[in-house]
Amino acid sequence: MEPVKNQPQQESSLHFLDYWRIIRIRKTVIISVFLLISITATLVTFVLPRYYSSTARIEINPDVSESVASTEQTYLPYDPYFIQTEFEKMQSEKVLGRVISQLDLNDTWGKLYNNNTPLKTDETMELLKERLSLSPERNTKLIDITVFSEDPDQAAQIANAVAQAYHDYRVAEHNTNTMQDVQAMEDNYQQDEDKIVAAQTNVDQLRQELGIIDTDPNAIAPSPTLSQEQVQQDTTSRDEDEQSYMKMHVMLDQLEGLYQTNPVELQDVLPTINPDSTLSDLLSKLHDTEQSLAEQKVYYTTNLPDIQSLQSVDDELKSEVSARVTGIMVGLTAQVASLKAAADEITAELEDAKSNDLAEITRGQPYWEAKRNLESAEEFHKLVAAKIAGEKLDLETPKLQMVSLVDSATPGKDPVKPNKPLNIILGLVIGLIVGVGLAFFIEYLDTSVKTIDDVERALQAPVLGVIPQNVGYLIDEGVESQHAEAYRVLRTNLLFSRKDDKLNSIVVVSAGAGEGKSTTTLNLATVFAQAGQRVLIVDSDLRRPTLHKLLHVTNNIGLTNYLLKQNAIDEVIQRTSTPTLDVMASGKLPSSSMNILGSAQMKEMIADLKQRYDYVFFDSPPIMGVSDAAVLASEVDMVIQVIQYRRYPQPMNIRAKQMIEKVGGNLIGIVLNNINMSQDESYYYYSGYYHGYYYYSKNEQEQEADATKGPGGDTDRVGIKQKY
């Protein structure tokens, strides 16, 4: 028979009921740890000394001078880095050392904590840091200085002392830095004063050398040739002349063009452009004369003296008009030239002034540059003097803006440490958490069989029966035993698991000792016998036989006597109190029992017993201890493996199953033994325990009524349900 290959195990997820089952099973651990931690926390809470707290509240600001703060009215935002930096300063030796010295904490705490021996400053400082708590108020500049002490008055004194020491430290630090700054500025001020004297000498020397005329002590450049008003007036006049010139020039060009092409038209246009009374009179006379002459020529000939006279007047007027037009054009030309000359004159004047100014600036540049540098140095010198005066004034002003006491510390009325309700509640919560956690950790480390799923997943074999804890021996308790139903379920599943009705020899094995295989063998055989089958139990555990004690028979004769051919088979079979149940004790263990169960005599005996009895049960030793169980598994028809609940690791049970399969044993199923029904309620119905309890709790009339249901009643249905 080929060994069955185990399929890979599938991961199983825990259900909520599985967690509850673990808690119920491990409740002793949980309760023990819970009580231990809770009681310990409570005792420690009441044993610890009581501490009072006092809090002083201060406001802190960066080191900004009052003058700047008052003039600029600036508000510095919340700076967590600055707050944290000041926390470290508050816990420094420069601050806490002042507190220790002021309150004489070395001697005070030395008497309390060091057997009246004064403490060292560093030791006292460590104790003080442990009792000091600094906390900022969110998004503000307020700091809470909290001190814990067994004495409420001392806690208030220390908190106020820390606040005052920190204030004094900030003031001293500010004054020291300010004095250093003032000294440095005074040194620079003296050096700058010497430089200013030298610069003044240089300016005077340059003025004499360059011949600079400087009548204005505040001037930083030479006076211009033309004043700004004169330059503005000349520029305005020049622009007006240039505009008039351009306008007249354009008009003159148009008139000259018309004069060249059409003089007659020019005579009519010119008075409208440049009004002239003489030209207007001449043009009026010329017009009248030409009109009269035209009228005379209509009626008379040109030879008449009057017409000739009019013609002479007309020619003379035309000559005068032409001469007048020429004169006006000459006047306009002269006017344009005059405008051009005036604009050019003003432009030349401005350019000359600009050239003179540039030349003067270039010539006096060293002087003016030296003078400007001198004025800048004198201005900076004045600022430094004002800064020095302000810093000296700041030294004499109280530094309330850096550190100010908002609330003084007062002695506490009630102790704040230990917080008894909180500590006890935490002890209860932590005890419960640790207890549950430890229970689950132990459960995690426990690799033994815990559920039917563990068996079927690890061993890849069906569970035929689930046996409750603390079952008795059915042969003594009788048919009405409340434990019998679990074995009836096992019997039913065993019968349904057989592939052939001729398979009637069964060996019950287990991986280790004490798993209940002998009890399972005896009770299962008893159930078969109580059902009317002829059953034989063979105690094949030659090293530690127990069945003869349970059945109250002798062990002086038995299996070994038959295998050694000392007695016949009928001589070694003994009767029990149950009519259909016989037993074959193990007999005395011979000095040499090697392969006695694997002998041909053993095989012949098994074949003979199968013919004599309906079922033959063999009780074997642990299969992991000796080879006898493996030999029996290979010789009988069926093998049942008993696994005790939460006893041996799963790998040990898997190894036992593999040994059965290796020798060719027919493993038909697993019996899960010694289940605590009060803890694992999930097994309550699997075992048939409820059914048996329900059935045997009825009166005789109810039992007889149920008995009329015949075979295939509730008992068989329970077994079939479990198998499938």
C-alpha cells in the first residue's frame, strides 16, 4: 500500500468565536496576570509618596531694546525654536544653580534624601530637573514652570525662584551683551572721530588747491552758471521761437512757391495770410479799375482816350501791387530769419552754461567727493553717538519686556502624584491587556491539536469522534452512562468509514503515552458489545498492560503465552461481565520479545480471531516509543489514531500518522480525546454529549417511546452528520 501524500496545509483565519474560545481556555492565565498587575499597581500607588505641584507662569520675548519696541510697535510672532531654546536655558546650571544657592537645596535635600549629608550641586540639579516641568501654552509666549515636591510650600518657592532666576539670568545676559556692544561702539566712535578730522583737513586743502568757491556749507556740488529758473525760462523761450520759426518757415515756403507759379493768385491770398492795408487798398483800386475798363471796352473801342487812360491806371496799379507783394515777401523772409536767430542764440547760451558747469564739476570733483564723504562720515558719527546714548539708557531701564511674571506660584492644596484613580484604572487596563496578550502568546506557542480543523488540516484525515473530558469506563457505568453517546457516535462513524464489511480487526494507536487509547479501546469495544456484537479486546501493549486491571481479570496468562505456544487460544481468552465481550490479556513479558508481534504466529492468531468474533480490538503501545504499534498497524484491517486535546505538538501526531502509512496501515480516522466541554462549546454537539444527556435525562416512558423509532434514529443521524 502506497503511503498517502499529505497535501500542503492551508492557512486558517481565526473567527471571533475562536478568540472567545482562547480567552475561555486561558482564563486562568488571564485572571492571574490581571490580578497580579492590578494588585501590584494598586499597592504601588498607595505606597508611593504624595507630591504637590505649583505653577508659575511667565511671558518671555526675544532680546529687543525698549526703544525699538516702543517706536516701531512691532509684535514678534510665536517662534517654537526660540521657546525650546529658552527651555534649555531654564534647565541650565546658570539658572538652576541660582535656585539651588538661593534656597540652599544642597543642605535641605541632603537631610531628606542623603542621610543628613549635603548633596553636590550636580546631584541636586538632577533631582531638581526631575521635579521641574516646563510647558508652553500653545501659540502664545507664556511658559508654565511647574515644580513637584512632597512639601507644597517648597514646590511654590522653587517655582517662583526658577522664574526669578531665569529673569535675572536674562537681564544679566542682556546687560553683559549690551556693555560689550557699547564698548565696541565707543572704540569705533573714537576711531571715526579721528578719521573725520583728517577728512576735514583734506577738504580744506583741496578747496585751496583747486580754487573752489564754496559759500554754502551744505552744498555737495558747485553752483550752476544759470539758475534753474533761468534755464527753465530760456528753454521755454527757445521752444516758443522754434515753434514760430517752423510755422513761418512752412508758410513762407508755400507763398514762395505760389509766387513763382501764379503771382496773381498770390496777390489775392497774401492779405488773408499776412494782413496789409496798403496792399488791400491797391487791390481794391485795381479791381475797380479793371471793372470800369471792362465795361468801357464793351461799348467803345480801345483807341478812345478814356479807355487808354484807364488802361494806364490799371497798369500802374498792377505794378504797385506787384511791388507791394514783393516787399511783403521780403519782410516775411526777414521775420523768419529773425526767429531762427533768436532760437539759436538761446540754444547757444544754454550750451555755453552747460559746458561751463561740466568743466567746473570736473575741475572740482576731488573736492566735492571729499566733502560728500566727510558729510556721510559725520552723519554716521552722529548715529553711533545716538546709539551709544540709547544703549546706556537701556542699561538703566528695567527689562520687563524680556521676562515678565504673569502668575506667581501658590502652594497646592491636593496632591497630584500619584493619581490614584488613574493609576488603578491603568493597572486594571494594562493587567487585562497583558493577560489577554500573554494568553494569546501562549496559545501561539502551543502547537498541539486544538480543533477539529487542526486535525483535518494537519493530518488530512477525518475525525471519527470527539470524546469529552473525564469519561468513565462504560463496562462499569452500564448502557445508561451519559458518556456512552460519544462512543456510539464514534462506532457509527467507524462503521460508515469501512469500505468492506469483512474488515473487523481494529488497532487503536497514539503518538505518545497518556492520550487515552486504552480507555478508547475499552469503551468502543464495550459499545459494540452492548449493541449485540461479539467483541474481543486484545491487550497488545506488552510493556505497560492496563486492560486486565480495568476488566478485573488476571494477567498471568495471555497474548504472550499463545505467541510462545505455551497455551492454546481458548486458554488465553477470558470472559468479562458483559456477555458478548471477551478479553485477551497481554500476559507476562518474556525476556526476549523482539518481533514477537510480527511473527507468523501473530498473523495466524489475527486471522483466527477475525473468524471467531464480529470485531477484534487491539490496544497498542505508543507508536513513537516502540515498533510494536507499527507492526500491529500493518497486520490488522483498520487503524484508529487517538489524539489527546492540547497535549502533544502537531508535528508529533503528523509523524505518527506517517509511520502508520509507511508500514501500510489503513488509517480510517482520528479520535479527538479529552475535550473540555465547558470551555469548548463548539464540540458540544460533535461529541453527541448533548444528545446522550438529553436522552438519558428523560423518564422511562419517554425513553421507551424514543426506542420505538428503531435503528437509524437520532444516534445514527448525529454520527452521519459529523462524518459528512
